[in-house]
Amino acid sequence: MGNRLPAIVIAAVVILGLAYSSFFVVHAGQQAIVLRFGEIRSVKTEPGLYFKLPFSFIEADNVQMVQKRAIRFDLDDIRVQVSGGKFYEVDAFVVYKITDAERFRETVSGDVVAAEQRLRTRLDSALRRVYGLRGFEAALSDARNAMMAEVRDQLRPDAESLGLTIEDVRIRRTDLTKEVSQQTYDRMKAERLAEAELIRARGREAGQRIRAIADRQVIELESKARRDSEITKGEGDAERNRIFADAFSKDESFFDFYRSMEAYRQSLTDSDTTMVITPNSEFFRFFQDAAGTVPGGTSAVNPQ
């Protein structure tokens, strides 16, 4: 019995090893390609426990796991040329699924990296074609979604030949190259300077127009003010004359005396005034007599 124990243990280990290698598990988000002597025997797409031949070391049954979930593939710094001839740098990403695992195995040996290298080449060509038919502004407008749908549709036949299904294509960044960026900056700067000069010219024109209107309004206001002042002055003079006339009609002798006194005050205010006039002149009648009697003879009056 003691000699048979090691043999029993070895046999048990071998049986357990064969049993363990006869089963494999497919998890959610995975699919399994079962290969027998290098040929595809089946594809397991549902999660669960599956049986296979245990002799994988002699290529009896091998299992290759591939993704079932959506996979994102990023592409950076793709150089594209738009219809205007300028070059831009584009960053994009592709979302795809492995929907035909058998074809995926046959075309790229189930290698995701190899599949993405081929996708990159074809996506690069699709982006060049789509951008080449449009200007740069289209990538920044509502036409961008239509452009991405067009790229996706162009990419799908090539992807299907690899066993892949393209879910979506998106642009993450579209930038000018350094050379085009400097040219665009210079052009935009020149446009803004021209626009600023146009705004300043319009401002100067509007300023001149406003000043002309203001000057005209000043002239009109001054003319109206002078007219009103002349009218008021005339009315005042008329009222003064009316008052003088009323006063003269009430006491003619006093009014005559008052006017003579005013004439003396205005005429003799300046000490340098020289008057040559006869003493019996009517102008001096109130000097000799309060009643205004004109004296006879001539006289020279030089008030100092």
C-alpha cells in the first residue's frame, strides 16, 4: 500500500490537471475563440463555463479571449489639408466593437494593436478626403457632425473586413499648423485693425455731424435770444417813452427842466469838454433863470 500511494497521488494530480485544463470561463465583456490545431472551432460570445480538449500543449484546443465591449482608439496629430490648400492638425478617436471574432482572428490573428494600425491608416485617408472637400470653418460649425458621420461611413466597410463594427468617430481637436496659425493671426490682426480704423472713421464722422448740429443749434439759439432781447428792449423803450409822454403831459415845465438837467449831466461829465455857445442859448436857459428865460449876448463856457 505504501508503494502505491505516490502513484495514486500522481494520477490524481494528472486527473485534476486534465480536468482543470478541460474547462474555461468566459466573463461578461469577453468572447472566446476556440482553436484546435490552429483552426477555429467555435466562438463563445455568452458568459459562462465551457469545455475544451485539455491538450493545449500539443495545440489540441487553445482559447483566445477578445473584447466584446466597445473599444476606444485615439489618433493624434493627423495632418489634413482643407479645400483652401491650408494644412491643419486633427486629433480624433474611434469607438468600435469586435463583432466578428472569427474574421478578426483570420485577418489580424486577433491582435488589437495590428487592427488599430490598419484602422489608423484608413481613418487618416477618410479624414483627408472629408476635410479636402470643405473649408476649415466647416469643422467649427454645425457641419461638423455631418463630417464625422461621413468619415464613419467611409471607415465602416474597411472595419467590417477586419471583423469590427465602427460605432462612432469624433474629432477632439482641430488646430492650425504653426505656419498657417501665424498667417491666420496676421490676417486676423490686419482685419481687426481695418475694422478699428473704420469704427474710428465712423466715430469722427458722427462727431463732426453732432458738432455741426450743435453749432447750428447755438446759432439758432443766439439768434432767437438776440431777437427776443431786441423785442424786449423795444418794448422797454416804448414803455419808457410812454411814461415820459405821460409825465410830459402832466407837467410840461418840470419835464422840460428834467430833460435839461439830464443833458447837462451827460454833456459836462467829461472835464475836458469844451463848448462854444452864446449865453442866451436855449441850452443854458436854466443856468440864469430857474424859469428857463434865455439871456441875451454871447458867451464861451469851458467847464474845468
